[in-house]
Amino acid sequence: MSPSDPREPVVTGTGPTGHAPREPDQTGPAATAVSRPRGASAAALLGSELTVLFRRRRTWAMLAALAAIPVLIAIAVRLTSSPVTPGRGPAFLDRITQNGLFVAITALIVSIPLFLPLTVGVVAGDTVAGEANLGTLRYLLVAPAGRVRLLLVKYAGAAAFCVAATLTVAVSGALIGAALFPVGPVTLLSGDTIGVGESVLRSLLIAAYVTVSLLGLSAIGLFISTLTEVPVGAMAATIVLSVTAQVLDALPQLDWLHPWLFSHYWLDFADLLRQPIDWTSFGANALLQGGYILVFGALAYGRFVTKDILS
Amino acid sequence: MTPRTFTKWLPAIVIPAVIAVGALAVPLTAGAAVDLPDKTPEQVLALVGTSTVDALSGTIEQTSELGLPELPTTGPGASANTGAASALELLTGSHTGRVYLNGPDNIRLQVLDNLAERDLVRNGSDVWLYNSKDNSAAHVTLPAKDAAGEDSARKGGMATPEQLAAKFLSAVGPSTTVSVGTDGSVAGRSVYDLVLTPKTTGTLVGTVSISVDSQTGLPLAVEVTARGQEKPAFRLAFTELSLGAPDASLFTFSPPAGASVTEQALPDAAALGQKNAADHATMKADAEKFFAGVTISGTGWDAVVELPAGSVPAELSSSPLLGELTTAVSGGRVISTALVSVLLTDDGRVFAGSVPSERLQAAAVGG
């Protein structure tokens, strides 16, 4: 948008239906930040951001949909009379009848290519564009140096959603698995067996891996969100990018590109199910996602601090 | 763009640039020049011979660019994992594996597949093979006395650098020039580079390079480069190596609950003795007949092996996979890879060698 943009600033008090309207006191922290220590105001801003995010009906709907994935898998496996043939369907599907804890892992494998990027794309794409669309962005920017802080807070909110989304799948999978199937020692990919306690620890590690995997996509979504005032556009672009990256990752002709794609290590969390744990992919994934956060964070910064905020 | 706007965009320019420079610089420093005291090929070979490393844990990476079509391995559950497809799958593409070794009796090999793993565990005379994809385990009990001999044959999937190096070193003879190349580093350790170059120009093999650890004499990498190519057609190398005994629990294996376990008996001397004499005699006759038909023409690198008609099982020769891999030539079908060519003639004979396929055709017509 150029300074000569003829668009009229839109200031509306309430958002469209379906969005929880910001309560009057939630613009307060940013507005009164001038007189407060910077750290306290950033914490207040983050608190307000998280409250708004997790009070949204949309957020709850997405988390509920994610929680439904392991439930569907578990019920489907429970109701089929014929045993699942090993090697058919998603990985670990045949292990579910022996051990309910595998529901969580199967559900994560199923949701990583589409469902998790979809929900993360919606949240990350909405971060800045959503506020611009609602006309609340400029109230959030009253404080000096507010833009960088707002960007950081917005990204932290998207990251918090990544954690929540992954944990939702993992916890709901573990619960439904424990309810419908026997729970016992878990067989690792290496053929070794570990106890229930350690398997819970490994499930949490996998959840951490998947969360880290989604951070790069969140940074991309944040950047795209600063480019537009139409949140749906930013969401769609982010989701399309995640699908495109996975398509490119499947083409052997683009071998040289694969280690640079943010989706390249998404399914490699199985390395945490080996004995001993292979940390190589965890490290490589974290490094790659860190690079994406830096690059797209810098791009988002460049765009956001030079942008004319009219709404 | 005003200067003020430019400074705001500066991080967006600098950070990708720094990352690009870093991505280029890290491989360069890893391959930085290493200068070791000069050694003759004989001294490097002796270093290998005196290697006493018998406990290690490490990660091995195998890459093959043989020019064979790559079987789909991406995505969960994509790769077929049975029979011929499994063997071909190991030859094409790349694999990562982990090796744990503690003395000759404790071995663990892991082929790290996508969302799956194939394991080989040897603990004394017990050998377990485990495949996580179909949750199947196989148990083999080695006869006590020739346990060591059986082991190398059983490793199957992924040979260690030691085994490959030993194979090539034993072939060093009048046919090969052996030299020491530039020193390098593999898995963070400085290595001597032993280069074997065939003297004949009739073979597809350009050079075989073996990286020998300068401290322990352990071969850390093997590279086979096809004639006229820059990138190795086959490479097997440690990417991580730590010397010292691995955790003992790695070598104890019991099949997990729910796994399908098969006991596989080895046809050892005692078992063979129990078979009736007639059976034994037919087997022996079959074997003799088979080996009588095998002829090797030429010596050294450009030798051609000929198998008589009928030596290829019918289910393999009629497999559609074979049809995809081979190309029709006059007189049969040929599989040519960067390093090896195989000719299946129409009358059922098989010619193979590390030579261009034209030489195989000439051998088929001449023989």
C-alpha cells in the first residue's frame, strides 16, 4: 500500500459475527504502554493476544476438529472386525489394536501433511491481516516502538497455537487409545520395548518435534499476513505454500531443493521412536525452522514497520 | 525508497545473505585441507591391516547413483518391501544406517527407513532380524564354531566400510594402480585416501577410493566412481563415529509382543548330515552342474561372467519389474547401470560384468 492510497480508514467498534469482539480493556495495555515499563506491557499485550485467540469460537472449532482425528481413527479400527494388515494404511495403524498409545502417533502422522498446516495457516494468516480487517490494528500501535513488539506478540500467539494444536492431537489420541484399547509397553521401530512412562515421554518429545516443525510455517504466515488486509487471502496463501512445499518435496528431480523446504523433516519424527533416539533429524529440523523464522521474521519486520497503517 | 525505509528492510536482506554464506561455508570447512604425514600405499594398507578397532558406534550413509530408476520411497508406506523390490530398493537411492559393534560377537545394524526400521542384532550365537514395517522378526542360531564366518554373509542389507574395503583390497593385483590421494576428513576424522585405478580402459569402474582413518586404520568411507563421471556412483561412508563400547543393552533383543517370529535354521554341517544321502547327492550334483556352467572370460576389472541358460528363476525373469529396468537390445534385454551391466539373452543365458553392455553382447555372440 502506498501513502497515496485513497482508501478510507475503516474504524469499527465491533468485529463481524464469529469473531469475539475485543473487550474495551484489551486495547488498554497497548494504549497505556507509554507510562509502563516495557516488559510488563509486552506481557500484558501477550496475555491479551492469547486471551483473544483462545476465546475465539473459530480456535475452539479447529482444536475440536483436530481432537476428532484420533477419535475417528480409534473408533474405525475398533469397529472393524478384520485385523489391520501390517504395511497397509498410515504407519503404525496395525499397532493400535495391541497398544492404544499408538493412536496418538498415527493421528499425528495423518494430520501433519494437511490438518495441522491448515489450522496453523488460519491462525498465522489472521495475525496481522485480521486486526487490519477489523480496524483494530492502529489502536494496538499507539505505543512507541509498538510495531516490533506487536509482531513478536503476534508470532508468540501463533506459536502458542502450534503447541496447543499438536498437544490436542496427542492428548486426545492417548485418551481415546487408552479408553478403547489395551495400554502396555510400547514397541519401538528398532524392535525394543519401552515402558508406559518412557513412552509418554517420547510422545511428548514427538509433540515437541511437530510443534517445532510448524514454527517455520507460522513465520511464513505472519509475513504473508503483513502483506494484506484480507485475512482469508493470507490464510489461503499460507496453506497453499505448505501444500506446494510438500509436493516439491516428493519430486525426486528437485533433490537439491529438498533440504531447504520447511516441510522436509515433517515426518521424520519417527527417529524419536528408535533405540537409541536419533537426534539428527530433530537438530536439522530445528535449525531449518529457525532459519525460516529468521528470514520471514525479518521480511515481516521490513514490511510491517514500513507499512502505512490506516485501519 | 528513502534511506530510512531501506534500513528497515536491511534485516530482510542481511539474514538470508548470512544464511546463504553459512550454508556454503559449512561444507567447505568440513572439507578443509588436512595435511597428514605422507605415506606410501603399502603403509596405508598396513595401517588397515593393523587396525584393532572392535568396538564402535556410528552412523553410515549410503548413496547410490547407479542410473537405475528410483523406486518410490517417499511418504509413509510407499515402498514395496518384498523380495526383488527390497533388494533393488537397497541398490537405488540413499540409505542411512547405524552400526554398533562390541567385539566380533556383539553387532547391531539398523537401516533407518522412512517411518520404519530394519534391524540386525547379533549377540553371541543368536542373530535376530527385525522389520518394523510388518512387525516381523526372524531368529537364527549360529553354530558355535563357524559363527564368525556366517556373520558376514548374514549382514545382508548394508555392508560396513570394512567389508567393502577388504573385498577391494584383496583384488589389488597386477590389474590395478594403487596410489594415495589427497588427505581429507570423514566423520570429523582425518583420513588417508587410498585410490585404486584399474589399468584397463575396458571397465566401467573409474576409481575406487577408500578413506582410511589416520589414527586407527579403520576404513571410514568407500567411493566407487564410474569412468568419466565426477560424482561417485556408489558411496558408503561414516557420517558419525565414536570409538568405545556401546551400551550393552543394544545387543540384547527379544521379539516384541505381537510380532510374527520365524525360526530360521541354517543348513549347517549337522543339519546337512541328517538329510538323507540321496537328497545330499542331488544337491551336490545340482551345485556342480551350476558351477560347471559358469564361465568367466577375462581377468581383473573387465572380466565377464556367464551363467548358463535356466539359472535365472522364472518368477524373476517374468517379473514386470524386470521389464521396467531392462532395455531391449539385439539378442536379449540389458540392464546397464553406471558400474555394472547385465545382459539377459533370449535363450536364457546371463552375462554380467563391469563393462559396457556392447562387450556383453559381443561375448554372447562369440560364446
